[in-house]
Amino acid sequence: MEWNFLTAEKLAAALRAGEVSSAELTDEAIARIERDDKAINAICVPDFDRARAAARGADQARARGEDRPLLGIPVTVKESYDIAGLPTTWGMPPHRNYIPAEDAVQVSRLKAAGAVVLGKTNVPLGLQDVQSFNDIYGTTNNPWDHGRTPGGSSGGSAAALASGFGALSIGSDIAGSLRTPAHFCGVYAHKPTLGLAASRGMVPPAAPALPVEQDLAVVGPMARTARDLTLLLDVMAGPDPLTLGVAHDVTLPPARHERLRDFRVLVLDTHPLIPTGSAVRAGVDRVADALVDGGARVERHSPLLPDLSEAATLYMQLLFSGFSARFPVEAYEQFRTRAAGLGADDRSLDAARLRGLAFSHRDWIEANNRRELHRHGWRRLFAEFDAVVCPITPTPAFPHDHNPDPLERRIDIDGAAYPYLDQLVWAGLATMPGLPATAIPAGRSPEGLPVGVQLIGPAFEDRTPLRLAELLERKIGGFQPPRQGARSAGFEPATS
């Protein structure tokens, strides 16, 4: 049997039934990586010897009568997570030889659940791109079209899942870094509620692995089915044992509904600051039609929806203020000077990003207060609706663009060019208020590229969008392996 594309849930059942061993699953996964990853370049740091040893240990544990949620299941981990004995570089050449001594808390949870870690997956430089390429590990290609990006920053993980390299992966998300790669590669991902899953050990190389509370960023699961997302989220969820975990446990509330016809859903496909491409709009419509066909209550407009323009501006300001905190003082002062020269009536997203780079602490507090008003608005909306369906980005996967200045890049939306970074507004819709969002496949573009949408849910009610994702998977279908012989555009995947 071909095991590499089976779900984690089915693999777990086969392992429990004795139909296959973890050693066999691991060997088959490694063989597939060695055969196919030369063209994809998803696995940037293989750890095959330790994976085989872990698989043998899992088989021995099962023989002793043990059973854990992921016992014996091959998985991958985003390069940005610390794994003892493996490099953590974030794609930054000065740190190519940095090797942490301890596992990130989520890697520890994976191992405690019995998972077999095959290796690490590729990322962009500093995790700061909607693509996945860097000077250490090279370019990761989209399994559906090698001339296109798999997304970023968890692009290696999404490409690995789409290629059959492990049943699950873990990534992170601050600007759609879980959801965009899932959308581009035709897989599933879940951005948890802010603070739900501990992130210690998912830090830039050489930085201390401290239990810091993140402002926007989360860690989360990636998989090939909605049910597998839930399986992995249950392993990942919970506070850091060094801080809130001393006094708190997590018990997520159940999904609001179990049947599609009981859901109340707001569907969005139009943003005031950037158009939605026809292929993505068709994916949103496909999901909306499935909801209507399943008897769900579907609305296209609501006065309760927080203002999308203000939400995007706030998101860009908060996001970029976090970036500038790591810049030298001289660079920060330059941003302040440039921001002071902006016209008061300049409400472009470029201006919002520059103002964010120049934020003072007072500025941040004011923006955070506005964010709390948005969070209150979302609570009011979710008293009327159970989920919001909307795009993740305006387009399917786009061709590789390695221009070193993102401000010079453009994103093509149905033949018109728009600022590259403006495509982040849809991802920011859930990120800014810290809401959970599940990325699901929603069909194919006319060119045959995957198209996904996100299901945004109420804070700490992660099981609601996850359950809706599972029900929609039954209606519109889910993951399909990429066709054989994906087009290549001449990018050499590896440089190391």
C-alpha cells in the first residue's frame, strides 16, 4: 500500500491494528523525500537517522501496549523551531552554524505525543516573505508548478505535505504564514487564537528561548485534512509550563454546531483596499454555494463587521512596529523622519507600514486601544454569526520573485499590478484581533493551481472553524496530490 498520502488519523488506525509499523512508514517517507525533494526542496534539514531510531522506539512502545496521539507517525517541523542538535537559522547566513541545545516546547510536545520527526522545512529569510527562499537552503518550489512559490513563511511545510513528505507539520503565522502556504499548495492549516499554543523555542537564532507573550504571532498545525488539524492542535494547545501553565490548563469549548445547516456564516470576497482575483473569488463562491446547499444561513453583508480599511491599517502598523524594534537606532530615526514627511491625508497601506516602523511606545498603545475596539466588534459579530469565510490572499500562487526589495515587487491581480505587501490585508483580518482561522482547499484556478479560503472563528472557539472545515471537506472535497510532472521554470532549488 502507498502510505505517504494517507491522513494521520488513518495512519494511527493502521499502526494500532498492526497493519504497518512506524519503521515502515518512516522508511517509505524518507524514500519519497530522497526521490522527489530534489525538485521541490521542502526538507532543508533532514534528520533521517534519528527519525529511524524514533520509529523503532515507537514500534517498541506500541509492543509494550503504549498508545499516544501521534505514536509512530512521520511529521516535519518548520526550520524556525529549535530542535536540539539541528541548525536553526531562519535562513540567515550569519547563523548557518547555530545549533540549539534544547527542543522548542512544541517539538517537545510532538515527541511526547509519539511523532517521528523527519526533519526541518524551508523558510524565507528571517521568516519575512510570502515565499520560501534564502541563501543557505535555496528556493522551495510549489509542487503544483515549480515556477511558482509555495508561499511563506511556512512554505516548506506546505510543500512537504502536498508532496507526501510526512503526514503533519507545524508552522507559525503572523502575516498568513500558515494560511497562505496552505492556500497555495492545496493543504490545510489552522492559525490558533493568539496565546492558545505556547511558542517558546520558536525564536530567531541565538536568541534565548524564553516564554514571551507574542503580540501577533502564533504557532499552529498543518495537515492534509481538517480532522488531522484538530488532532495536531490538541497536541499543541496549552500554555507554556514555565508561565501560565503553572496555574492553568486549556479546555477548548466544543464547536458551536455539528451540522452544516446549523451554522450562521458571513461570506466576504471584497476588500476596500485591494481587489480579489477571479480565481479566488470563485473559490469563495464555491464554499458559499456548499454552505447554502447544506442548509447553512449565509449572508454577504453585515453592519456588525468591523471596518476593513481601519483593520488593515491597524494590522500593518502593529506588524511593522514589531519589525522596527529590532532595527539599529539610526535606522529607526530615519523611519521617523520619513514618516514625519507623510501628508496627513495619506491613508495608503505604504504609509501605514512606514508609520508603524516609526511608532513610539505611545503610538503603539493608541493603536492597541483601537485594536481592542475591533476585538469588541468581532465579539458582537460572533454573537450573530459562527464564522466568516473570506480569501487568504487575492491570488493563487504567483511566480517566484526574488527582487531583494519587497517595495519594488508587484502582485498581479487579473492583469493589474498592486504593491506586493498589500496582499497581506486578508491574512491580517484574523491576525490583528488574534482570532482563529482555518485555511481549507476550495478548488482549482483555471490554470490548475490550488485555491484556498479561510474560515475565521470566535476567539478561543477554535473548534468551531475546524468543525466547519471538516463539514465543508465532505461537501466540496479536500486535498488532492499534485499532478505528476509539474511545470518547471528553471529555478534551482538548492544552493547548499
